[in-house]
Amino acid sequence: MSLCAGCPSAGAPAAPPASPLRTVALVGPPNSGKSTLFNKLTGLRQKVGNFPGVTVERHTGQVFFPDGRAVTLIDLPGVYSLSPRSEDEQVTRDVLTGALPDTPGPDAILLILDSTILARQLMLAAPILSLRIPTLVVLNMADDLRGRGGSLDLEALAAQLGAPVALVSARQGEGLEPLFEFLRNSAGAPQPRELPVLQEIPKCRQWAGRVSHRSGYHPPAPPLWTRRLDALFLHPVAGPLTFLGVVLLVFQLLFTAAAPLMDGIRFLVAASGRWVEAVLPASPLRSLLIEGVWGGVGSVLVFLPQILLLFLFIGVLEDSGYLARAALIADRTMARFGLQGKSFIPLLSAYACAVPAILSTRTIENKRDRVATILIAPFMTCSARLPVYTLIIAAFLPNRPLAGAFLGTRAAALLGLYALGFGAAVATARILKSSVLKSERTPFMLEMPSYRWPTFQSLGLRLLDRAKVFLRRAGTVILAVTVGLWALAHLPLQEGKAPPIEQSLAGTLGRTIEPAIRPLGFNWKIGIGLVTSLAAREVIVGTLGTIYGMEGDAHSQSLQQSLQKDLTPGAAVALLIFFAFAMQCISTIAVVRRETGGWRWPAIQFSYMTALAFLGAFLANHLV
């Protein structure tokens, strides 16, 4: 069976090398492997931004050819049709029809479909092909189709569709040459075409079934192990218990597996700091580097292994197909709180960062469900909270086994904080959905992808992207805050020298705040950290590292030991609970304002979460 039907011949004449850069859109249903193919074609030549005038995120990348020409690929949001019910689907339609301002329509389309469920996936082909834009229909999952006994006649399918068809495996990198040939042609001279006119074909489902039948399509048999796994993962009792076991394992490994890497980074930061201190003469520059950069930014860099490990586990669960099952299981639980299964994926992604989680709520058609999900997403424990949690837990809680090697006290405490945030989220959702955001429940439909082994390349690209984001924050936001804090801690000068830190501008700010936070068990140093953490939650770790470094503690004892001197156990628990509930993220506030169209909801959200944080911290400080 040929891997491509109707595709340009490899011997076809190349396009003129002087042609301008062309744009090709990648379109396909969710879970069709579109993003995997995008990563395979573009490698690391990618960037993320927003479409002009809307909040929908777009991924763009470039494919370069030996003659110097290039094609820009746009990975559009996954859609099932071009009849928009959500902002994602509206943007995909507008981009393809050239209706999105400041975004020219694509010169060609790669339509990515899952070959193992072709009869259903072809429903998207009808409206796409009606646009009259040069299109290559890419049937993905060729390895699954072949391995499970499925087959089709590519020539017959290409004739039925009136467009070239390629059979590929994006995960294995199989059969991609027809795609590169198609992209080489699209990079040539512009092809004249009719103006795009969207024509939703009547009875699209019947059309798709007829086309697949005439193409000799025989669907692959569901693998036995898929049926057995679904019998476990989708079971009403065993499914949630399995999910809980996976979560427990992840949190235990966040402490045990990441510990050697964290110790290694901690050693490198300390050793390099001592080297800089020995090389440079005593001066404001040395003070800035040691107390500001090494004391502040270095304190945060230590937690990079834990954050990457968390993203690794999320990536494995997502790429394997398990998260779709978890969403289906969660739908039953979330219905009790007025939400639907579509809220699960944004809330899960909020464990990484609330900003993309809030942006991903645009897939929720019901506006009130979408607003409710936006308002509760910041309660989920994002990766920026992880350094704070780890620092306090390690300082005040000895690591002892609770369930053998499977679960220790520190992992249990971390799991408890994640559960606390989730509990606050669902309780808030219940309040909202039973009052101001009350609405009828909408049906939850989700395509169950086949189980697959995640690829090293996909996971590697994901981790590299998250590492770049973390290091960018460490090199910009955190660095700027710690350097600014160092400057405030050295002013006003007293007899040409920096004052004691408690008498500096930074100390004055902390002492001004201290009366308000003293009932929570916090001193002026924690107060400075609470202010600086509004820029980003993890900044408090760098802030405390800078403050204690100026007091000399960074050289004599660890940051954990310094905190043990200044905080009681009750105050430590209070600080954890405060960070579990408080908003403390300017970026999230800005995104909520943009997504909800005004300041009303973010103002209510910030006030509510801050009040809950103060109340929870107050009770913890007085009860523990």
C-alpha cells in the first residue's frame, strides 16, 4: 500500500527559489496527533503568541528547505467542525476563511485525521475541502492502523475527496516525505484559487460514512489491552481509586526522585557563589551578585528539577491517552458541583500555570460554566507554589514513611495542600453554580484516543519548553525583583554604608506591613515576601534568600534553618495555607480581566481569595 495518493511526484519541478514565505495551516480534530506532527515538522523552530485581537493562543513554526526557502506552519486549535460553538472553533474558522483581522488566510492546509477512526474524522473533511484551498489530507496513526489489522485504499479515498492523501505516523516519523514535498510546493509561487466560501455539507455524517465505505476502509480492531485498561480506568469504583494511586505516586516521586538533582543544583549555586566571592574584591558589585543574584535567584533555581518532574508526569499521562479517561471519570464528580468534564482539562493544566489554564477554558461552550472555571482555576496548585511548599515542608516536617516507600510524610503534606486547593475550588464552584452563575448542564462529549507510548521527543520538547519558561522567569521577573530588593535593602546610606536591613527602605516596608500580618504569625521579612510575590508566587523564595543572605545566614546556615528560627510551626502552616488560597499573581489577574471583559470578576476573585487566605492562615496560626 502506497503511503501517498495524489501527492506531487518527487521528480516534479521545484518552485522558483525567489518565492516569498508561505503559510500553511494545520487543522484537525482533538487527539488526532496534530500537535505531535507539528513538533515533528518544525522541531525547535517554534514560538507561541496570541492571534491579533483575541485571546486564543497560536503556535507557529517554520520548516526550512536546503535551497533556503521556508514555510510557516500555524497549528490551529483542534476542532470537530467549522460550525463554531466555542472561541477556539470560531478562530479556526476565521483563520481559514481569512476573516480574522491582521491574519492573512493560509495558502495551503494540512488536514490531520486519525486513520483508526476515519469514518468519524472525515466529517471535518467536508467543510475544509469546500474552502477550495490546496489541501493535503494526512491520515495519522498509520502504525496503529497497520498493527491492528486495518486497511484502506488511498487512491480510492483521494479520488473520493478530490485531494491528495498521505498515510503517516507522526509519532514514529513514518511517511513524512509527501508532507515535505507538499510544503515545498506551497513555498513556491502563489497558486490562484477561488475566494473561500464555507459550505457545510448536508448530512455530513452520512457523507463521511459513504466516502470511507467507497474507499475500502476497514477499521482496525480495538486492541485487547485497550479494552482491559478501559475496564479498569473507566470503572466507577476502580477508576477513581486508580487515579488516586497515580496521584500519590507522583507526589512521592516529586520528593524522592528530584532530591539528588536538587542537591546537585544547590551545591553548584553555593560553590559558584563562594568562587565569585573569593575572586571579586569587597564592593557593591560583589554584594549584589552574592546577596541579590546568588541569594535570590539561586534559591529558586534549586526547585527546577521538581517542576520539570511534575511536567514530565503530566506529559506522560496526557500523551499516553490516560488523561482523556481521567476527564470522563471526573465528569461524574464535577457534575455534583455544577461543572462539567470539559472543565477538568483547564483545571488540570492549572497545576502547571493558571494563565494557560484560563485561556484553555475557551473550549467550554456555556459562558457561565466558562466563567466559573476561570474563577476557580487559580485555586489549583500551580508550579509556582511548588517551591514555596517544598521549602516550608522540608524545613518543618521530617521525612518519615507513612506507607512504606510508597508514601512519606512530606509527600502526604504536599498532597494535602494540593487537595486543599482543589477542595476550595470545587466548594467555590458549588457556590457560584448554585447562585450567580447557575445554568443548565450541557452534555459532555469526548473522543477517547487510543493508548500509546509517549515518545522521548515529544516529552523532551515539552520539558525543554517548560525549562525555558522557568529560566526566563528566573532571569527576568525574579532577577528584577531580587535586584530591586537588594537596592531597597541598601538604602538610605548611613555614613556612606548600607544600613542594617531592618532600618533600610525594604525593612521599613516590611515593618509597615507587619501589624496587619502579625496575627497570622508572620514577621516583617515574610511581609516583604508577600508583597514581592505578587509579581510571581515563587519570588518569595528568592526574596527570603536575599534577606537572610544580607543577615549573614546564607553563609552560616540554610534558608530552611533560617525560617525555623523566625516561624513557629503554626506560622509555617499558616504560610502554606495563605499561599494555597491567595491570588498573588499579577499575570493571572490580567488574563482574567481580558477573558471576562472587565475588572468586575477579577476584583471579586482577588478579594475573595485574599479574604479566604487571611482567614485560613489566621485559624492555622492559632489552632496548630
